[in-house]
Amino acid sequence: MSYFAWAKDMVIDGGPIDKDHQHLVDLVNELHSATSLGQGKEVVGEILDRLLTYTSEHLTREEQLMRLAGFPDLLRHQQGHARFIAQLRALKCRYDEGSLAVAAQLSSVLRDWLSLHIRRSDKEMKGYLQKQDSRG
């Protein structure tokens, strides 16, 4: 059983946003597996790097979609995204400085944030986009 399982209530667009979210779920599971198995610092560090990069890229794509759709709450989403990226970077710095417990903590932070982010914030975007599509 996965540490973090994709669920039907996480579907946003049936397309690129969901594909990004599913990839992030896979990376969280990969990180959790590596830390649970006590794999080397290099392995965990490399997964953390990929997670941070992909999360940043995903949030940029998500904000671009919101901007193009005229999503009215874009600024609040951008601020939340910026806070989350700053939190991830701070945890990664602690890991790079030798705190091995941070990797497991990061798995939990990512899982919880991603789950809530998709189920709450991104659902707002989904509702707005569906309204826009029905008007078009």
C-alpha cells in the first residue's frame, strides 16, 4: 500500500493539472520509501531536489492556467504557493545541513499539503473553470 494514494476526489481537470498532481504523489511515495528503507543521503537528496523542482514547475503552470482563465482569487493562491515553496526550501536546507529526520518530515508535509491543496484550493479553481466552460 502506498504512503499517499491518489483518490477520485482529487481530480481537477482530467488533464495536465491532474497529471502533475499524480506525479507529485508518486514523488512523495518515492521519497517516503527511500527514507523508510534508510537509503543513502544522496538518494534521498536527489529525490528531494526533483520534488522541489517539480513542485515549483507545477505551481507555475497552475498559476498560469488561473491567470489565463481570469481566476479572481489568483493572488491568494500565489501567496500560498510562495509560502509553501519557502517552507520546502527551508526543510531542504536543514536536510542539506545534515538533519536526516527532515526527509521523513518532508514526506509528511508534502503529503498533507498536497492533499489539502488539491481538495480545497484547487477545487475552487475547478469550480471556477467549470463555470467558465458552461458560459462559453
